[in-house]
Amino acid sequence: MENIIGRPFNFRMPREVIFEAGISSLAAQKAAALGAKRPVFITGRSMAKSEALARLMDGAKKLGMKPELWPEVEPEPPVALLYKAAADIRTLGGDCLVALGGGSSMDFAKMAAVLAKFPELDAAAMVGSEKVPARGLPTIMIPTTAGSGSEVSAVAVFSFPEEKMKKGVAGGNMVADVALVDPELTHGLPPAITAASGMDALVHAVESYISLGTNPLTQDLALAAVRKIAPNLAACVREPDNASARAAQSYGSLTAGMAFAMSGTAGVHAMAYPLGGEFHVPHGEANTAMLRWVMEYNLDGCPEKFVPIAEAMGINTAGMSAERAASAALDAMIALGEECGVKTRLRDFGIPREAAAHMAKAAMKETRLISNNPRKLTEDAVKEIYERAW
Ligand SMILES: [Fe+2]
């Protein structure tokens, strides 16, 4: 096995992943096929007012269902909100959850589906890998950004405010039933959200490619993602209604999500979480801020892993040493981030330099991600990276 394909892999996906402009209109039909009579649409306050949501709920009514709305998802949702949602969903008699939104809404729905069906379970006890004992209510994921990959991933991340931490619940029972990836929903997304979520997708691709948990299918998907994201993300930021760039970016986000669904992410995500947990920096922005500094550290450990990434970024690596190709890949990522206008310094988020020490302690607790980094991360190394990023 090892000789033929490298490392073996376990590819868990929703039973249906449909990618097509306009496909979100099939949500009601897909909910009906999952046996839903009272689907609950899970979203945040701004999407709750959107035409897209109204259309989806109308579609459900037309099929004779009684759709309900739970519009209280917050960015980087705190874990306590899950219990409120689960109780509300039970009161509403919800039998299927349809998430419409970015990573926060989709992650939220994946976990709320479990807690609504099994009220006795404790979310904190399910943090880590494969600790979700059973599948929850059926779920349909409809991303409205192109970055999180949550529609296909097996992980959901929440804030634990008392500990100032973000933690992930990962496992096969968290994978959604259906993912409807409709690039049209991302048209008109504001530049800052497009940039941060788009760079998050690039980080998913790069981290899954170089991570210790990688495998050949992850790597193929990751490079496919980089090939789409690198030439299209800036166009999405500049021209929010550019249909072909938006479709390419949605495809890049989806394939990057498939890639890290198998391998997991690594040091960038581990070090981004304390930025979110303590300083409320949104996930995409936190990852983009850490990308450069963690990758500079990783380049020293495994430059050869970055050569295919450089090629996927459009760099001609012929005649280049692995070190040169790797630093060209990183330069191209940094340039893309700058072109998209993302922040790359912790001070730009109002984070004090002295925070490096306790953020390093918090990042080290993300053991699932820290131990997946290709170059070993010690607490001292993590603290030093934070200081460089300041
Ligand atoms: Fe991410």
C-alpha cells in the first residue's frame, strides 16, 4: 500500500456535495429527501434578512414543509450559545438543520444538530478527535463565503470565553449530510470578508499539504485548491460580482476543505486560535496574520514540501533549489495577502506584544494542530513566532 500511493487515507464526505451556480435553490428538496418536515434554518443576524434566506424558506413552504428560523449565530460562536440553540430547536420540533452562512454558521449547525438530538451530551467533553458518539439531526450546509470549507469538513470550532480559548470538535459524526456549494451566493460579498475567508482557504490548502497528517489525496486536492485560489482571489476582492473568479474561489475553498478534512490543519491554525479566543480576531483574519510567520518557521524544516506549492502558485521552479522555490512560494502568498489588503501584524489588531507568552501557552493546548505541524513547535518557538508577528 505504502509503495503504491504513499500513506493510506480515510476520506469522509457528506453523502452529496453539489457544486453549481444557483444550486442552493435545491435546499428544500434535499431537506425533504432527508425526511424533514420542520427544517430549521441556522444563520446569523445579517443573513437572516437576506433574500437568499427568504427564497430558501419559501421553497420549503412550497414543498409542504414548515420551515423555522434560528438566526442567532454569532461570529466565533461561544459554546454556551449551542445549548440555547439546541433547546430552541427541540422546542420548534426541528428535524433537520440547514446552515446558511460562513464557517461560524456551518460549524454551529453541525454541533447544534448533535446537541439537539442528544441533550444529555456535553460539548466540552467532545472537544478533540472522534469523541462525538453518534450523528445528530440531518444537516445541509450552504456556504455564503468561500473559505471555511466547513461544508465538507469533520470539524467545528467554538469559543470557550472563560478560558479565552477556541477549541475544535472533530469526528466522522460531525460531517454534514449534504453540501450545496453555490458560488452565486458569494457575489457581492464585501472585500474584507472575501479576502479573509479566501486567505483562510489558501491556508487550509497549504497546511493540509505540508502537515504530518497529509496523504496523496489530500495533496492532490490541496494543489488543485492553490491553483484556483492563487490567480482568482484578488479578482474576487476587486470585483465582487466577477462570476468566473467567484466560482473558481468557491471551488478552491471546497477542495481545500476536502483536503484538510482528511489531514487536519497545523501550526497556523493552532496559533490563530488564541487571537480569536482572547482578542476576538475573526478566524480568516487571524489565520492570514499568522500565515507568513509560521510558514517562515516551517520553510527551515521542510523546504522541499513547498516546491509543488510554488508550482501551483504559478511559479516556474525549473533550476531553482528547494529553498529558493519554497521562499518564492511564501513570497507569492504574502504578496497575495497584501494585494487583498489583509493585516499581517498582531499590533494592527490591538494585541500587546506581552501577550506572546500567554498566547503561546494557549496555542500549545491545541495539541491536535500543534502536533500536525511539519516542523516541531515548542512553546518557546511559538512565543518567538508571535513576537516576530507583532
Ligand atoms: Fe480555517
